[in-house]
Amino acid sequence: MDHNGVKAITHASAFFAPILVPLIVWLLMSDRTVKSMALQALLFHIIMSVLIGISVMFSYIIIGIPFLIVFGLMGIYYPIKGIIYSLSGRRFHYPFLGGV
């Protein structure tokens, strides 16, 4: 069975429930590729949340502002890329996570 819609919603959850949706998909789905993708999305969203939080703290001493911009753009770009790949049926791996 093709689960492109579930994959796309999991990637799109970055904009409305970045931790909750991938966690639910990871726990409830039985398909190995969907579980792997949901785990990647979950880890990516957690890592990006931590990096953006650290950047916000460092923005008070100016050095965090460039990091905040870069991590913010990554947090927008990669979920959109994942949605596009999922809808076209292609495999997608988040950066710095590989094939978790």
C-alpha cells in the first residue's frame, strides 16, 4: 500500500504540530518505510527546536542571529522538500540524520 499522503502530512506537521504528528505516525503505522520517515521527521524537528532555542539565547550577544536565520530557513525548506518528495513517491532523508 502506498502511504504518500501520510508521509506528506508528517512532513507538513512541521508547520502545525512538529513533534506530535511524527510521534503518532511512528507509533501507529506498521509500514517500515513510513516508520523510518516518521522517526527521521521527529528527530529533525527536535534537533531544529534545540538549535533554534540555542540561537535565540545567543542572539542576545549578536552571534546567534545568523544561526537563527539559517536554522529557521532549514526548518522551513526541508519539510517542504519532504512533502514534495513524498507526493512524488521519492525517498527523502533529512540532513544530518541519514537513513535512521
